[in-house]
Amino acid sequence: MRYVSTRGGAAPTRLSDAIAAGIAPDGGLYVPERMPRVSLPPPNASLAGTALRMLEPFFEGDPLEDDLPAICAEAFAFPAPRRQLSLDGAHVLELFHGPTAAFKDFGARFLAACMSRLRRDGDRPLTILVATSGDTGAAVGAAFHNLPGVRVAILYPDNRVSPRQAHQLGSFGGNVRALRVEGSFDDCQRMVKGALGDAALQADVPMSSANSISLGRLLPQMAYFGHASLASDGPMNVIVPTGNLGNAVACLWARKIGLPIGDVLFACNANDTLPEFFAGQAYRARDAIATIANAMDVGAPSNFERLSHLFGGDDNARRGGHAEGVDDAEIRDVIRRHAASDGEVFCPHTATAMRVLERRRMSGDSRHWTVAATAHPAKFDTVVEPLIGRSVEVPEALGAMLGRKANAEPLAAQGRALADWLRRW
């Protein structure tokens, strides 16, 4: 299997090289040269076993091929249960049982397991750059913490993540540093992309990415959607909370390679780049606005390039997908109402998907739907607890992180400021 750029200006390369680079030389994102069809895993397979079966074709002929069973075992060491909700025909896919209580743990651990096995020339450490709107940075920090030969720089928008998210991001120390950027997530993402594409900076500071622009993050995210679909009665229709589009594209890729997945809807917050596009307008990136579903505060989703490439152009993508926006008032209403009526407590991001599901029911859609629950509500206590009138139990691993000291360095929202910081580190 070879990998090419979404922009068509880079030579095909092997998976290991695509993972190590993070971004293609022409600035595009790596995608498979062709999408394989996989034979379905057995219904009784473990999550790691399902991941192995789904990912084998993508690793064919790569130096990491023989390590894939061990990589899957390391990355998928905690469950992703799909359970029924009280709403008729509705299920929730809980993706928050990892060490940082967010779905990003699966992809981050998978990427770290790959990176730890890739040989590098020289003795200079590889610097992993990650822009985060809340959850990605902590997952990457946890996955790479104390990994020899690797260091991590986490960029997050100052005052635009929850207090507990901010504490997580700065709680690692050692080879993991947190930078609170005076700007938005889109600024952080732009700075990371600029650094990765700066040849002179790369010569001084070898770098790669751990955002969902990295294949090593996105490919494993197919696995939990595929695994859940095997337990569904018929094709599993999915509603995915969506910011940078990585998780949603992974779900679409899982469907493309043959897993029994039906319709896939994107639930967005008040950042309406995707809802406007799917409503018929031209794709238009814009500055993100701050919402209480902060991990989805993205105005220029990077993985849009992969979405367009998958469908063969923007027009086909528009016909093949659907996105809906949910504002803060609706998010609060969903959290408050479900906690009172059926005892379900959702994080603000999962609440966007629940609201899209409720709209489906009101429009007469009685089909079964699975909502992807992307983070534990305890990470957003300042939003959730006042709405439900009680505290949310903190998972043990999250509590351990919150018990550590945290520190983050301020950084201007400028590419030069990041380059200077990296050269000093």
C-alpha cells in the first residue's frame, strides 16, 4: 500500500514515511493511493482484533507490518462499549474510557506505538507538534510522555479550553511542554502546519505531527466504528460530533472499506463552516468562535481535504454527507433535560450529536442511530455541573492528572514565535 497527497503534488510513499512526516511535501494530507476492501472481522473479535483485521491492508509491505498486532494491542487496551439509550432505537458509543477520558486516546496511543518503532537517523530527538482545541493535546501528551527520543509541544488557545482540560495539558512535564497561544485553535493549527512545512526549521528541529492530519492518528480511529457496527442489527447509522473532521472521516473510511456502516451525520457547534457547505454553499474557512463545546471550535477543518478527496470533489462530498449546527443554548438544554429525565449525563460535544438525533426523531426518522460520545462529562465540570445540579464523578485516571502540578508557557499566535521557541528548546 502506498500513500499520496490530497493535493496531488507529492510522490507516493510508504506508510511509515507518511506517519513520520505528518504532512505531505506539497502541504496536503496523506491518503491511501487506493481504498482496500477488507474481509469482515468475526463478531466476537476483541476491539484490538477488529483493529488488526481492518488495518492490515493499510500496513501491507510496510516496515511496521510485522509490529501491527503489538501496536493494536497497546493502543486498544481499554473498551469502547456501545450501549442502548432510553430514547427508542438510540445507542451511544462510549469512546472516553482511556487515560485522558476522550476518544483521542485511541489514535494517540496508536501513533506513539508506531513512532516508538520507527528507526531514525542521528541522535536528535523528534519533536511532535500538536495543536489542540482541548482533548487531543492531553491524549498525545499521555501517549508520548517519557518516550525516549521524542518530545512533544502542545499548542492550545489560551482561555478557550475548559479548566480541567488546561490542567491536563500542562500536567506532564519532562519531554512534554504546553504552550498557551494568544489566539484561536485555528491559529494553533496554522502555526503547526507552517512549522511542519518550513524546510529550514525542519533541518534544525526534526518534526512530525500528532493531529488528525497524521495518518497514524486517523487510521486507528476507524476501528471502534467498525467494531461497533459488527454488533449492530443492520448497517449502523452514526452521528459524530465534529470539529476538525478527523473522527468523521475515519468513520467514512471504515464504511468505504466494507464495514456495515450506514448514514454518517456530522454534528457541529455554532461554528458553521461545515453546515453551510453541506447546505449548498462553497466551502469557506473562517475564524473559529468560542462555544461551550470548545473541542469542536474549528473554523477551518484540516480534514476537509480528505473528505473532498474521498468523494472525488466538493460537489460529490456535499451530496454524500450532512452536517448540522447546534448552538450553546441547545447544548445546555440537552445536558439539563437528559440528566433530569433519564439520568444520562453528556459532555457538551456529545450533546450536539444528541440534539441532531432528537431533530431526526422530530422529523419522523425512526431508524436506529448510534451517537459517538467523544469525552467524559467530568472534563467539563464548569459547564455540566451547574446544569445538572450535582457533581460528576471523576474517572480515576483523570483524577490522577488533576492531582499533579501544571504549567503552560505563553506564546504569541505567530509562526516566527513558535519557530524561535522550538529552536531554543
